[in-house]
Amino acid sequence: MNSRQLTMIGIGGAIGTGLFLGSTLAISNAGPSAIIAYILCGLVALVMSWALAEMVVVHPDAGAFGAIAHSYLGAWAGFVLRWTYWFGQVIAVGGEVVAAGIYIQYWWPQLPLWVPVVAFSLLLLGVNAMTVGYFGTLEYWFSMVKVTAISVFVVLSLIVIFFGFPSHPAAGLDNLTSHGGFMPKGLGGLGLAMVFALFSYIGTEVVSVTAAESKNPQKDIPRAARQMVLRMGLFYVLAIFVIVAVVPWTVAAQGGGLQSSPFVKVFALAGLPAAAGVMNFVVITAALSSANTNLYVTTRMVHSLALHRLAPRWAGMLTKGGVPRNALALSALGMAVAAILSVQSQSQAYLVIFGIALFAAIVTWIFILATHFAFRARRRKLGLPESPVRLVGAPWTSGLSMMFLAAVLVSTSIVEGLDPAWQFGVPFFVLLLIVYAALRNRTRDDSRNLLKAERERRRKASATEADNTMA
């Protein structure tokens, strides 16, 4: 895959249904100051992605941050990190597929939910079973639909704010300070908004997982990581800004359904025919794109674990086209659970599941930044050359980001609906450590494999250069 596809895949994994319909949760807690929450969370996402790019350009191997943690923090960290991330993303895939099924019911309300859930699941499995080139092309266009929709929304909203339409006068910027002020619920409300704003950026780590299948990882991965986070930050911040400027935040905070979505309202003001139907198509595409990318990521994580003998050996097998289809079948677990729950319509179970997914994602980011500390320290100690990509301001920037993430993680325990995540998350970590202890006796500790692989690559590169010189 090339840099263009990698950037779009990262955006596809991160921009799901949260921005279109879920941003109301951040606005309901912070009002217009939700803009600040998205800016701060975007900066943390940029630090994490930059730190990850610094490591991946040196170790462009299967498993990405999981394999790197295995090398620099120890086999236990690689095991816990990869299985935690796999579990959280598998659950998120199931949730996105169900969301797409619910939006299909907007057009066909009598259609049983399990029918579109199963149909979309089979579609995604078929796409991921093809060679990675086909996957990259499809995901590029999936993401392009979302990016185009957000761009058009922002442009139309700016027209509404500063110029207006014949049927609607210019809104101006009064809504940013009316209805209780810019920060109506104080710093406490802004802190709670951080939880939902950060969730919008979850998925930016996807780019690193594609390193092993990139044409030029040393060049493509850093560029894709920076471009992806900057573009996402621009999309999110501008989108939230125009939402709270076009409509009062008290109105935007009530938008849980499609008809009340600020996106639909702006398109309707612009005179777009069937605005709700068009937006429904975009949201379905967003959900499927996010699920498609995350299914790709979880498949590569299981494959990486199998290579380190921390997952069943059959999960590491590849097809002739280089696709880990056995790992793909295992990663379909989330969609299978989604299909079962869609028959039973247990919506409360999904609330708990998404809380667990958020919990796992934040822990993953903390592990990535901790690995970055160990990465720099180990390479300095062994006298290895610095990475061609360096995180600016480290270790201060990475340290502050870790503290920020820890604070947000603690905040999830007091957010209604997400608090059960701790009840499941902590026992899950304990279970992983117990399983690792049981596997440790029959698993060889190859925590230095990545460093050995790097030395071997450097030796071959030197030999090739010498041969070319002789020629």
C-alpha cells in the first residue's frame, strides 16, 4: 500500500459514527467548549502517532506496536497489549456493524436487525479475505465518502454562519457564548467531554499496523501518521465549531436521532433534497469503513501473536496472497456476537461493550507511550543509531500525554454508562496475566527478535551497497 492509502485507512479506522451522531455527548457535557476538548485530544493523538512512527520506521514488522512492546518491554507486555487491543477492536467492529444495520432500518423499519448485521459482516469478511491491495483501494474510497461529507458540511455551515441562505439569515457567532456561556458546565464538564472527544481519535494507531505491507514504510508511515492526525484534528475541530455555532449547544446536545443531527439540519437549510436520506448513506458508509479497517487491524494482531507463539499456531498461517485468513476467522468473533445480540436486541449489553472498547483503547495508547520511553533508552544503551523520525519534545511531550490519558481513563469510572468498563477491564487484565503465566513455560522469550532483525537488515544493506560499489 502507498502513503495515500495508508492515510485514508487511518482516517477510516478513526472516523466512525461518533462524529456524525456521537459528538452530541461531548457537547452535552461541555457546551461550546467541547472545541477545546477536541483540540487537546487531537494534540495527544498527534504525540502518540509521532512516537509510534518513530518506532515503526525502525521496526516495520508484522504486529506493529504489539511486537515492538514485546521487544522493549518484555513478552508479557506484548501479550497483554496485543490481546487487549484485539479484544477492544473486535468488540468495536461488532458495534459498528450493528450501527450500520440500525441505519438501514431508517429506510426499511420492518427489516429484522440481524439481517443487515449478517449481510454486512459477510461483506467485510469477503473484503478482508482478498489481497491487501484490494482492501486498500476499497477503504480509500470508503474513507473518501466520509471526508467529502465532512468537508461539504463544514463549507455549508460556514456559509450559514457568515452569509446565510435566502431562507435563513446568517447565524453569526452568538451561539458560542449564549445559553450559559462558552463553558456552561465549568471545568468539570470540559473534563468529562475529554472522554468522548478522545474516543473520536481512537484508531489513529492503525497506520502503524500496515507497516509490514507498505511499499516504503520508512517514508510512508511517518508521513501518513502526521497527515492523518492533522487532517482528523482539522475535520473534528472545524466540525464541532460549526455545529455549536449554527445551532445552540442545548439543541445540538439533544441530537440523538438522524433527523435531529446537526449535519442533517445544515444540509436541509442548504436546500439539499432528501438531506436525511443522504446523511443516512454517509453514516452507514462511515460505520462500515471503520469496521472494515478495524477488522484488518485485529487480524494482523492475532497473526503477530501467533508468530510469537502467544496465539494458536494456525492463526499465523498465510494464504498464497499473503492474507492471514485463519486470524481473520478468529477476529470475526465480534461480528458473531453482534449478530446474536441483534436477534435478542440487548442494547444495554452494547453500552457495556463500548465502554470496554474505550477502556482497552486508552490502555493501548498508554502502553505505546511507555514502549517509546523504553525504545529510546534501550537504543541509547546499545549504541544503536537514532530513528530517522524523532518525536519533538520527548520525553516531556510523551510523559504529559501519558498523564492526560491516565486522567481520562480514571474519568470513565464516573461517566454514566461507561463505569462498568472498569468492572470488566481490570479482571480482564488479571486473566491475561494468568494466561500468559501458563503459556510462558512453553513459549520462548524472543524479546530481542526485532533488534536482531534490524541488525540483519543493516548487514544485508551494507553487503548490497558493497556489492554495488564493486560492480
